[in-house]
Amino acid sequence: MKLLVEIFLMFAKLSLFAFGGGYVMFPMLLKDIETNQLLSTQEITDVIAIAGMSPGAVAVNAAVGTGFKVTGNIWGVIAAFLGIAIPCALIVILVATFFFKVYNNTAVKNALYGLRPVITAIIINAAVNIAAGNHIIAAKADGLIAKGIDFNMGGHQIFEVKSICLAVISFLLLVKTKIHPIFIIIGSGVLGILLF
């Protein structure tokens, strides 16, 4: 029961403070998971990957996946889902009641413009932390990808070449084509089987 309450409170806190969408939640989720030692970095990365390619809101998917991964049962799923959903629903109801009345206010517009670059920085931070946690960049000698091609400088791993190539190609496909992200994720998984 204590673990379920911990999961609920963790996701309730994330729901309250992850302004900007599900991807903004990931750095805080990674930090909370690490602090509470609930999952390894690789496990939470797998949850995030599945959440991103599943239908629905990525924050809810990540919460449900984490709840199940931590507890191994439906009660963890329910605790995580309620933790992420209840605060969010209450905030949306509160904001919706007055937001459109003040939306054209200059101070409100300026605040929203100020939040956009910060949210972008938070998402980039999450990407860097996930890459480091999965030994794509700045890996320690004991954490190198088994079949990877490492670019080293001064005795330190800078990045793993095949992983960076996959990331760049995926990014370009997302930006330059209309291929749905799910097909890029599936293709990357298949390439991962072949390359690694």
C-alpha cells in the first residue's frame, strides 16, 4: 500500500508541475525514479519509448507504464493513472473557467511566450539525460554498448556512432517527411535488431 501511495503522489506532483505537456514531465520523472530507486534508467527509457509510440497522451501512457513496471499489477497502473489524471483534470477545469477571459491580456501572452523556450530546454535536457543514461553519450567504460562503435577522445567516450546516426536519421525523417512517428519507431527497432 505504501508503494501505491508513493506512486500516486509522485505522479500527482508531476501532473501539477509539468507545465507544457508530457515530454516536459520526463526530466522530473527520471529524477524521481532515480531518487526513489524504483526503476533503472534503461527500464524508464523503455517505458518512455513505449509511451511515445502508444496511442493517447504520452504523460498518461508513461504513468501507466511506470505504475505497471514498478508494481507488476493493475493497482500500480490505477495509482499512477489517478496521480497523473486527477490534478490535471482539476487544473484544466480551473484554468478553462477563466483563461479565455484573460487570454488577450498582454501579461498573460508574454508569460506564455516566456514559457515556450523554457519548455524546449526542459525537453532537450530530458533527451540528453536519456541518451547519457542509455550509454549513447558520455558512457563509462563499463557501460559501453556491446556492439557499438564508440567515438573516444582523451580516453573518454563522447558518443556511440550507430546510435547517433539512428537519432539523426530519425530526426530528419520526422522533420522532412510525413512518415508517422510509429513507423520510424518500428523501423528503428528493426534496425536495432540488425545493427546491435
